[in-house]
Amino acid sequence: MNLLNISALEIAAKISRKEVTVTEVVKFYINRIKNHEDLNCISALFETDALEQAEQLDRLNMTSKRLSQFHGVPILLKDNLDVKGYVTQAGTVYLDYIAQESCALVQQLESLGFVILGKVKMTELAFGLSGQNPIQGTPLNPWSKKQLAPGGSSSGSCVAVAAGLSPLSIGGDTGGSIRTPAALNGIFGFKPSSDKIVSSGVVALSKTLDTLGPISLRSEDIFELYPLLSNTQIPLLRDDLNELYYLSEEDFPYPLDDEILQLWNKLLKELTAHGFVLKKWDLPTEFNFETLSNYTSTIIAYESYLYHGKDAENMQNEMWKVVRERVLRGKNISLEDYQYAIEQRTLFEQTFKNSLVDSQFLLLPVSPIFAVELDAQDTSFTHVGDYTRPFNYLNAPCFTFPIGNNSENLPMGVQLVSYNDNDHLLLEQAKLIVSRLGIQPEIAVI
């Protein structure tokens, strides 16, 4: 039985047709996880509970009772989500409380018939985009035999999907933490607008900016799952969403690697060839990537210290020095500066929306670099957030999709963004792009 390189929806359809049982599917992925422990992306495997869930779902399937179109599909969770009876580590080694209740999202997933396979590793406290975690161990980017950055903070979420350890996973995005690892692992990821997916029962980095979202190998899984989690209906595929804004090279906040620039220009040509009208996005006078990125960083730092400052100041807690310093930096941010960043947010959201006058969508890169070797001070990823953090501040929904690989076979993706609360039309536009360009990535060969 081979369940690789097909969608979660196809797996569920096989279960529905009784070509395979939920138990067989779950065992397939448990075995695959065990066979690829070298990827170091799993923080906890719920083997016993997952098999019990599978048996229950099999009994329902035998009576043709399906809980949703995803009935019986395994899924992995970022380890800042509470699952009843398990420790929520959030990438740390000092958090050791056992969750008394599952978070709201986990309860939703179980009600839809998903099997919770386990939890995946992440950047400590979700504070970093490289995916590096020297305390717990950094997941291995499956596209290289070397230890290259998996992208973070949803590192394990994306590595697991890219390596075929699960057809779907849940990640979180505060400054680019779904988009970056999705791009570096050659898969799909979606960061919704805030509060579209309920986030209660999740260890926070910044409650103002934290956003949960799905990650998948096949785009149709996100298009089908998101409405179920958010009570948002995605309209039927239209063929008249042909106009797109794009960020021109002269406005890039940081230069792209030469091969990424080649892939970017190739994508623009392909979009034009497939009937899309591309328009250069004119940045509003008030709009500056660095300014918005700094506002984002101010909010993250202030709120991370609010939630985790005492733990960071307690030197008995084993923490990566880099993350400890990032949390403690928030102590020096004044309440006035924090409140000003919050107040300006609404104004910039409206400015951004007004700038998308002819088209509701903007296409731009995710990362200026491919996965690179990690360094102790985590400086090699300094400029990755230049492309992602501003859109957390703008509360913009963002859909990341792969666009190709470089000469060393390392993948890269780009992001399609829209204004706050326009998630449904953004996904419709993304569906049209993926359909016309025939984007169907395959798992990394490991």
C-alpha cells in the first residue's frame, strides 16, 4: 500500500470506498514516521491513541457514517497546541504541564474525523524563522543530506508533510512561520486572517499576531479544510480572476538569490502565458516594508516578554541563548511604543486595502534565500522576515505555493496575499493559479 503523493481527500475517498481501512492508513504513517526518525521532526507520536481513534472511525465507516470528507485522515500538530493528556512543549524542554483539555482546534479536527498522529517539533516558543532548535534538536530539511534550515517556526509541520510522514499538518504563523518553512520545503501553506481559526488552548508568542493554519502537499486539501475550520465558504472556481498585482524587483525589501530571481521571473512569464494580467504594484507613499516589519517585531517582542519573560529570566530554565535574548528584548520596549504599533495597524491595513484597487491580490516572494546551513547565532536568516513580517502586521491572509527548485534541487515558494478578511476570495484566486499552472509537488526523496 502506497499513500504517498496523493491528497488527504484521495486517502479519505479510498477509506470511504473501503479500499483501505483507517487503521491501515494510520499504521502506514506510523511505520513511515518510525522509519524516518533521522528527520528529527516528531516530538511525540500518539501511537496507541491514534490506533484507538482509527478503530472507532473504522466502525463508523462500516456503517457508511462519515464525519466529513476527511474521515480517517491522519494529521500532525505543531507542538504548541494542547492535546488532552500530553505535554505541550512549544519547542522547549522546561514546559512540562500536561494539558487537561484539548485545544479548540484539536476538538474541531477530531469532530471532522481526523486522526491525531502526534506532535511535531518547532522553533523554541515559535520565535524564529530558520527552524533551528539546538535544545530539542533541529528537524532535517528532507531536500538535502546536509543539515540545512527547515524553516520555522513550523519546522516539523512542514518537514513532516514534505517527507510524506503525514498528508496534512497544522502550523502557526506570527511573522512568517507557516510561509517560510512551506516555501523551503516545496509544499503549500496558508496563513489566514487573525481569529479565522480559533486559537484558544495554544501556547502564544504574540496573541495579537499568532495565526493557525493548514499545511499540505496538495492544495485541494487546504481549499477543502479551511472552510470547515473557519465557517468560511469558498466560492466555486471562477475563471474571471485574471488580474494580479506583483511586487517588482525595484521594490524588493532585500535582494533575491540569483536562482530565486530566475524562478520568480519564470513564474511571472508563466502566469502571463496562462492568461493572467500582471500589474506592477505601486507601493503607497506611507508603505515601507522595513517600517511594517519593525512594528511587527515590536509587538512580538513586547508580547513574548509579557507571556514568557519570567521563564526567560529564570536562568534555571534551559533555553537557547538566542531565543532567551529575543524574549528579554521585549523588556526594553515601552508600553507607549507597543501601543503606537497597535494603533497604527488599522491605518496601515486600510492603506494596503486601498492600494489593491484594480485587483484584490498581490504576488511576492517569501524568502530571498534557499535553505542554508545554520549558524549558532541564527544570523543567516536575518532578512527572510523582510518579506513575511509586514503581512502579519497587516493581518493579511497569505497562501504559499511552490514554484520550482534550484540547481541543488532545493525548493522555493512564493506568497499570494490579500487584505484582511478576504480569505475566501484569496483561496479562490490561489485555486485558479494552481489549476492553470498545474502545480502538483511531490514529496522529497529521502
